[in-house]
Amino acid sequence: MAPPAAAALKDCWGCRLVCGAGLLGAGGYVLAAARQVMKSRGAPPGMGTVAQIVFGVGLASWGVVVLVDPVNNIQLKSAGR
């Protein structure tokens, strides 16, 4: 049996929408901040900026996964067979 928090995300489209959009927005904000640093310096990015870009992409990817919910979709399709 799934924990109550995990079950809430599977059942509630609004919850997934708010969480996924929030993570996408946070990832976009982090990426925009890294881009602004690269523009202001005019030099190749350093390790901190690269780490910030990787973190921003990770947040945005997590947001997409929450919105799409691929695990639940696969289970629903296989159960319908």
C-alpha cells in the first residue's frame, strides 16, 4: 500500500499541476540566473555556474516527471490489457 503523500499525487491532478509547475518555474529561475551571470562576465562559465545549470535542469526535469507521471501511466495501460 502506498503512503498517503504518494497516493495524493497520483489521485489529484491539481496537486500534480501545482507541484510540477512550481518545479518547472524554479528550474527556469535558476537557469535564468545562471544565464545572467554568464552574460555579465562575458567569459566561459566556471564550475559554480555549471553546477547551477545542472541543478536548474534537474529541477525542471523533476517538474516534467511530476506532471507527466510516467510510472502511473504505464501501470494503468498494463492493467487495462
